[in-house]
Amino acid sequence: MNDISDYLRELLDRFSNTPELDEEFDRVVRTDEEFSKDYAIWCEENGYNVKDGYRDFINEIIESQDSYWDNYQEFGNNI
């Protein structure tokens, strides 16, 4: 079974939040039947819908990162 969460984090690291991330994810879903099945299971287990669950997960990661930096700066730590 594929670890979908790790894969999505890897995509975000590799492509940032760009259209290329979406294109690569769509390509893998279309060409890898096992991944596609694992992704559907992952969505069900995590409360996402299959259509845009990966995008919701990516957005949650980005919001979490933004929140981290907001808190960091709030306590007087400027970069």
C-alpha cells in the first residue's frame, strides 16, 4: 500500500504549490492503478473526497506552515 500522505508531502517539496504538482498527481492517478485504489482508501479513511482530497491535504499543510511562521514572528523572532 502506498503512503499517500508521504507522497503528497514529497510532491509539495518537489513542486511547491504549483500547477506542476497537480499535473504530476493527476498523471500518477491516471497511470498507476494501485496508487489510485490506495488514494481512494486514504481519502475515505481521512474524510476527504476523491475528487479533491489531495488538494485539501496540500492546502492544510500550507496553512499549517503559514501558521508556524506567523507564530514564530508573533513572538519577536524576525528572519
